[in-house]
Amino acid sequence: MINGAGQYGLLFLDAGGGSVASNTVTGFQLGVQLSGYAAPSVTGNILNEQSLAAIAYAEGSGGSVSANSCTNPGIPGIVVAPSATPTIGRNGCTLAQLE
């Protein structure tokens, strides 16, 4: 369980990979932030009460996102920037593609 009131619950930068799976992330502005070509697998997480977005893809990030659940995000649960290229599976989160 990851709880807090800071900016990020989990942060992937640059060419970071790996995976984040089966966590409960509560609080924070962004539950999971990916940027700078990071491309991890984000699977089976429960994201609660983020003030901005549960999962945010920015700046060319990618990887995959599936089987996550979002409860009470401040804006749509998963936010994808125009330059991001994640593979999006089924999630219990709303999706916003930014233009």
C-alpha cells in the first residue's frame, strides 16, 4: 500500500522500464506518472483519490496499462499526452487523450 499527499505515488522517468503491479495507491496528485520515454507495465493496481490523475502518460512515454481500477480521480483516471504511446487494455478508469 502506498499512501501520501505529495506529487507522485510512483514515478517512472527517462527510459525506465519494469512493472508496477497489484499495488493500492491512495492520495497524491498523480498516482502513477510516466515521462521521458519510460515504458513500464502498469497492471492490476487500485488507484484511489488522486487530485489530478490516477495514471498520467507524458513526453513520449509508453509501455502498457491494463486491469487497473480508479476511484475518485480529480480528472479522468488515465491521461495520455499526444506524444505518449502506451498500449491501453481494459481498465476500470476513464481515459482522456490530450491534443
